[in-house]
Amino acid sequence: MEHHTPLAEILILIVAAVGVVALFRSFRLSPVLGYLVAGALIGPHGIGWIHDVSTTQGIAELGVVFLLFMIGMELSWARLKAMRTMVFGFGTAQVFFTSAVIGGVMLLFGMDLTAVVIVGGGLALSSTALVLQVIEETGEKGSQVGRLALSILLLQDLAVMPLLVLMPLLAAGEIGNIGFALIEASIRAAVAMVLIFSLGRLILRPIFRFIASLQNEELFAATTLLIVLGTSWLTETAGLSMALGAFMAGLLVAETEFHHQVEADVKPYKGLLLGLFFMTVGMAVDLSLLIEMWHLILLASLVLILTKFLIIHALLRMFKFGSCASVHTALLLAQGGEFGFILFTLAGEMEIFSQHLTQVLLVIVSVTMALTPLLSLLGQRLAARIRSTPDVGPDSVKQETLDLEDHVIVAGYGRMGKMVTEILQTEEIPFIALEFNPAEVTDGRQHNAPVYYGDATRMEVLEAVGIKRARAAIVTFKNERMATQVVKALRKDYPYLPIIVRVNDLRQAKDIKEIGANVAVPEIFEGSLQIAGALLRELGVPEHEIQRVTTVFRKEDYSLKPDEEGAA
């Protein structure tokens, strides 16, 4: 078949991506699935329009790098510290038990011990790029499921290093040198991570300040790319994944005042390169092998998904997480991952196992990855069904929110509470809402909002949703007595916590501020100002004059005493 020029291949990739992804979108299916199908169709095992996948693979892997960089920028050191138990505790347990179970099954089928280690370890890993992209599409980055998945995926990225170190030793039969090689690799990795953190905190902010002072957008964007790719190269040189280096760089950039501009510079690259990455994954699928052995490959794929689901679900329940988060997270992480492609391809080249087995494993991983958007949808629906029972006690709530850090607690999920939480979701600020009305709780849970049934006037309930780790609290109750009780309880034990309260009028605003609220917003007064402003706008009054008048009235009336307000 005729070979295309690089420019022609780029055009083919873009046309296939636009066409297939648009088709999938029209059927409300995940774009990720569209990229995978497009890659399979045009790749060397499909129509054959793209012959050499390696020419695009290196560039495509940068999509994963930029994705992890963005994830790093959305986290903070405090939140990452709060996740350490999940990353190193649960993540390690997941990789170990999954590898052991899959490896044990392979041993029963007579596979060589050397191959068992690679197959078990490779299939224990999930797809960082795919899972995080699906989480972003479904708006679950700030949810408990999103945090759990990220914790596990971070440890899996770390687990790639020892597997890569082991492979040449296993291939050469040098079992006695494994311990020394792992220690050496661990030291290299630790040095690289300390170097990135130390130098990053020391020089990152001054570099950005200097570049920003030159007022050149292209230079600022180039500096951002240099930081992302430089840290990725450093961790790759140390034997870790490029994505992990990018994640560390994102954490460092998040601490600077330039992170919003950096995010705007990186976002276009991330989307384009990530789509290309998923297409290269699709290109690796040997369609002829899939057609020839479809029943065995489908069975093996379903067994892998079921095995990983059961192990992850059981471990999450052992770690005291609720059934809702356990089911959803387990389904989301039940696939094979992109690092499996790397491990199995290298194992084939080192003749640890045959090329035929290599191709079969690559197809199985590809099939499970292609099923991930559907598994995510299934997880959402099962989770929504489990959530439909609103009577959740403090112990259960605590299990579901124990990894939450730097969040906002919203007391009341009525009309105003819903509006506040929608804004928080738009800004990707984590929150927990407490509501005493079961119907409101059910409505919120069915829309994937973290709403829990509970009395916000009780301190044990507030502690169950992580009030000690909260960033702020907002009280939206219309009932004055309940609002007052919540503010008193919060201010007594948490004197420095910012508390914002919705009140009915200026009298209540004065009273609630006297007992400890930082901000009190009188609903009737603010509504009156909005109506007056709308009227003036319809009458043709200039916008700047409307702003001036409402500002004057707001200052004057907020300073009124209660009896003066009543007379008014």
C-alpha cells in the first residue's frame, strides 16, 4: 500500500479524529472512545492509511504529560499530603494483590515465572490518561471518586519503575542482582524527586517573574513548555515516568501566582496531544487477531475487568470507604493501561515471552481501555442507585469524605444552596453539602452532587464531613434559629474559619455577625437592589450610574441600625 508523507499522515489523523469523534458525540458517547476507534480504523491493522505508529507515538505521549501537569496544578501540597494514605497504602495494596492474583492464575496455566511477573504487574496497572480524561469529561475531578482514582494512579505510575528495572534482569536470568538494582533505581528516583522539589521551589517563581516582566506572551508560553518537558525528561532519566515528572511540576507551579496563565498556555496542547495519544493506542489494536480470536480475547478482557473490579472494590471496603464510591472507582480502574503497552512490547523484544502472546496482551489491554467510558457510565448509574437512600449516618459520611481537604461546607441544599454549589462546581472547588430534607438530598445525589443527609447544627455531623480540614463554611438556611445554631457551633470550636451566612433582613444580619459570622448577606435587601437595578437598566440609565447608585444604597443601608431599618 502507498506510503503517505508526514503532512498527509497528519491530515489523515485530523480528518479521522474530527469525523469519528463528531459521530460519537452525536450519539452522546465519550470522545475518548471515538479516538480509539478512529485510530484502529486508520492504523496499520485497519485500513492502513498510517503505517508507522512510532512516528506519532512519541509526540502522542506528550498528551499524557500535559494532562498530569494540569492535574498537578489543580492539587495543593496540603491536599496531596492528605491523600498520602491512599497513595501509598491503598495504591500499594492494589498493585500487589492484583499482580499476585493475575500472576497466580497465569502460573496455573503453566506460564513461566519470569513472564508471570511481567504479565501480572503490567495488567495490574490502569490507564492514567484514559481514566483522568473520563473523570474530566464527567465533571468528577473534585469528587471522592476522582480523588481515589488519582491516588491509585499516582502509585501505579511509581510502580512502573521497578517493573522496568526487573525486566532486563529477568530476561538475563540474573535473579541475584534484583535487590541491588531496585535499591540503585530507588536512590536515583529519590534524588530526581528531591532535585525537582528543591530547585522548583527555589527558582520557579523568580523565573516566571522575570519572564512576565518582559511582557512577551510567546516567551512565557515557551518557558512553561520548557518547565513541563524539562521535569518530564529528568524523571524519565531517573527511571520514572515522564507523566510523574510533569505532575510534580504542576504541584510546584500551583504554588505560584502565575498558575492561571500557565494553565491557559498549556490547555490547547493537552487536548490535541491527548487525542493523538488515544488514536495511537487504537492503532496498536491488531484487528485481524481480534477477529480471529474474538471469543477468547473478549472472555479474557471481561475476566480482567471483573478481577480488577472485585479486588479494588474489596480493598476500598477494607479501607472503610462507602459502597457507592467503591463500586464507581473499581469500575473506573478495571481496565489495562498504557504502561502495559510499554512493558509487554519490551518483554516481547527481550524474548521473555513470544510475539504472539505480546500481540494478544496488547489487544486485551486495548479492548479493556475501549470499554472504560462504558464502565464509567455503568459506575455512575450504579452509584446513583446506591445513593438513592438518603439516610446516611455520621460514620458513613465520614468514610466517604475522609480524604477531602481544603473544601467548603455548605449547610443547606435548598434553592440558594444549590445555586452556590453549582458555582463551586463550575470553579472546581471541592465542597460537601448537608441537608435535613430527604427529598433534597435524593435530588442532589441523583445529580452526582456530594450532598449528605445530616443536621448541620450537630458538631459530630460537621466533624464527619471534615470541618477541621475545611476552607470555609456557608450557611444557607432560611430558618433563623437553625442558622444561628450552626454559626454558634462553628465559631465556638473553629474561631478562624470563614463563615458566610444567608439572612432574611438587615436585623438578622447584625445579630448573626455579632455571634461570629464573617459575612451576612440579607436576601430581601439584595433582591430589592437587583430589581431596582433592572428597572433603571430598562429606563436607559447608564450601567456605571446603576452601579454607583446601588453601591451607595448598599453602604448606607448596611450601616442602618435595626430600628432604623424597620422605620424605613
